[in-house]
Amino acid sequence: MCIQIVVPEVGESIVDARVARWLKNEGDAVTAGEALVELETDKVDVEVAAPKSGVLKSIAHAAGADVKIGETLGTMEEGASPTTGLPAEAQGAKAGTGTERTEKGAETAATPSARKAARENDVALSSVASSGPRVTKADVDRAGKGQQPAAKALEPKQAPAQAKAPVPAPPRAARSADGARETRERMSKRRSTIARRLVEAQQTAALLTTFNEVDMSAVMDLRARQRETFKTRHGISLGIASFFVKAAVTALKEFPRLNAEIQGDEIVLKHYYDIGVAVGAAEGLVVPVIRDADSASFAGIEGTIRDFAKRANDGTLTLEDLRGGTFSITNGGVYGSLMSTPIVNPPQVGILGLHAIKERPAGVNGQVVLRPMMYIALTYDHRIVDGAEAVRFLVRIKELVEDPGALLVEN
């Protein structure tokens, strides 16, 4: 029986995708649940699996093609025998998909981002040691640097019979072999969507940014006092992000229009607090969401953010991780930014920007002293948030972070 392979529903806001890579060739045998093709969407990369066991009969859209939800990617024949007459190596070369296999012919289980990183860095997936059930982008990056995954670094190593001097890696070839001064590359689906949404935000919302600065002394002193206790009890370090998430929740309760969105001529006020936290990924910034941040503990927030950062790097974030969000926080300080104007993530109407902590002169009790200071920025949609309201919101953030005791009482 002929079965159509279609682009699945991958999220309520996603209407199209791009074929990133076929993992099987026409004529290959596949088993039910086995990944056939990788799709690139504006949020995450997904794999389409075979609904039944059989043979991949035809490929309708090659790598690089843009497809709509529900569109046919190819067909497979249920229960058929694989194409014969060519050795496996020749069939793979004919299709040109480059599926990674081990010497025994078994495919290497890897995430879509890991396969992409392997292609870009000329790393054979079959030679990459995995730190989990599938090879991740982090595993590929470690392999490119000659490192071992953390999970296997603790394994004892046998001493070599004779010490040998390390052989330097050959220099990597220039990106442009013909010496061209310019090259062109197609935008990824995610980068293209980021570009479009940022322009839309600028064109459709009345964006304005207000600034303030926060004395981080109290937070840093508290972290120093509680560092060992907190890490021993929760197994994670106490960062600054949880303080700002908690401060944002408290301020949003006092200024609810910043936790709203516009739908037509109505303002939808949200009485829950799903805080998006921007993290860097290879394909661009992503904003996974901490659900019900008002009821989360400091340790829970820190652990969730660390998990988001790891999975963004590994390419294993899910659509559910990115869906929704009522307010966002972005920290350019991790890259050294001293001050910036973040852009609102529609349909949200506010975003808090954090920046690098730098010692600066400050007036304290009539004296000028050096204090660890951070500039903070709030970009908001002036259509429903007044300037005075935005300024008072940011001042409230400042008050809460500068007095962590009050922040703990509020929560």
C-alpha cells in the first residue's frame, strides 16, 4: 500500500517549513518510527518519521525546498522490499543525502543541529562520542576540538605504551576556495523569521525604551554568602537571572498592562506569568518560556534557565518550550553589552533588557564610592503602556533588586 509522507502540524503559529535534509534515499528500507527527513521551521528543527515499515518510494521535495503544512514530502510503500542491484555505498552516493552510517551500516542517532554542525565542520558523525542517547551539537563541537563528552570524561583511560607528541591539526581551508571577496548563503528558516518579526514589531507597535540603573551590591553580597549553601542544597549555582525574573513578576502584578497584549481594539490582560528568557543558539536567539514563574522557586528558575541554554545549544528545545510567554527578559550583559534597546517579542508589549555589571562611581550617604552597577532597559508598546507607567515599572524592578529582602517578602 502506498503511503504519503506529509508535513506534520508542528505548532499553531507555524504554517510552513523548509526541507533541511533527507535521512533516507529512494529505495531504502525503513521501519515504523524511523526518521526520514529533517524539517527546518522558524522555531525548532523537527524530524518526520515513517508511519509504517516499508520502503521509501519517492521524494517529492528535495533539500532546500519550502513546503506548507500538510503538503506531501514523498511516498513510501508499506511492506515492500528495498531496492537491490547497487551496494549500499553506491545507493547513498547516488541520492546524495550523506546519511552518516557506522562501519556496520547502522545509522548514527543524532539531533538535526548535530548533523548540521557536522556538515559545516567536516566532522563524521560516526566518529563522535555521544554524551546521551543521540549525538548533540555540543558533542560535535567537542569532537571538533578533540575533547571528550563530559559523561565519558570520568572513564579511566589506559596509558599509551609510548608517549607521542601531539600532531597539529591541518589548517582549515578558506571558506571561499576561489578567492572571492564575497559569498552568498541562504538564510535559515529561523533567521528569516527572526528578521521578518523584528521588522514587523518596529512597523506595527509604537516602541519606546526607558532606562535606569541598578546597584547590584546587595544581590552580589547575598550570592556570595549563600553560594555554597545554595549549591549544596540545590545542585546549581545562584545566578542573577532569578532575581530579575522574580522582580519582573512582582512588578507585572502592580503594572498589569505590561503583562497584556492587543487583539484588535481590545486589551487582553493576562493573570498568569509566563516569562520568556532569551538564550543564544547557533541559528539565532530563541526565547523559551518559564511557565508560572510566580510560583517557581529561585532554584527552579535557575535550573530551568540552565536547562534551556543547554538544550538551545544541543538543538533539542521543543515547540512547547517556545510557545506563548507574557513578558520577556534578555541579558546582553553575557556578551559584554553595556547598554542596548531590546525589541519587543510580539504579541507581548514589554521586554526587560539586562546588561553587564561594571564598577562605577555612585553617591552613597554623601560620599562617592565604587559600586557594581547595571544599566537596565524596558522597551514597551506605547499604544497601551503610558510612559509614566513604564518608568514606574522599571523603578520598581530597581527597588526590588537593590533590596533582595523585600523581593523575598513579596514572593
